[in-house]
Amino acid sequence: MMLNPYLNFNGNAEEAFKFYRIVFGGEFSSLMRYKEMPGAERFSEAEGEGIAHIALPVGTTMLMGSDALESVGQKVNFGNSVYVMITPDSEAEARRLFNELSAGGKVEMALEKMFWGDLYASFTDKYGIWWMIDYALPKQG
């Protein structure tokens, strides 16, 4: 079984995912626009250009998302009820991901060594998505 985060956006999914592609690397495994769907004539021209589904492989998972369309009853409500948790393979990768993903966003907890011994941070990115980074520092002694 795999558990993959699916992110909804208010019209800027493509911009956000191009940013995530720079941060995480790789290529999109899927990119579909609303204008490519059956019944696409019901969408305005701007809505048709929106992202109906996009997927970016990240490690062994898939980061997926779309633009929510209010014209069909979808509405994005950003909040802190869900975070995307990243467990990087190195301290350097943890620092790079924190610096790149949090740029232009809002840091809730800066990347620091925590009482449980891990390097940890939480923040929102410039697109309103909530993230956590947790790197298990090597145990000493």
C-alpha cells in the first residue's frame, strides 16, 4: 500500500507544481487540463486551462494535485489540519528542503534540533500548503 498526498489549489496548481518539480526534481508522470475532460464545454476558457490532475514522483511516493473549480462546487479551505511530512535522507537535504520550500511562506517552527533528537521544522509554503520536515539525526554515544 502507498499513501500519497493530494493537494488542491485555487487556480495556481501548475505554478505550484513547477516549483515542487524544481525543489524535488523529476518529471511529471501526469498532467491533465480540464479542457481535455469529457464535457469540457461546461468550463470557461480560463477554467479549461486549469489543472484537473497533476502528479510528480517524489522518492517512493507521488505528490498529486489539481485546481479546485468553484463553478462545480469545489472550494479550497487552507488550514493546518493536514501537513505533508518529509523525512529526508540527510541533514543537508533537510536544510535544502526547508530553505527552498519555506521561501516566501510562513515558518511555524524553524528547522532545529528538537528534544526528541531529530531536526524538525513546520511551515507553510508560498502556496498555502503546510509542510513538516523531520530528519532523524545520527544517535551519539
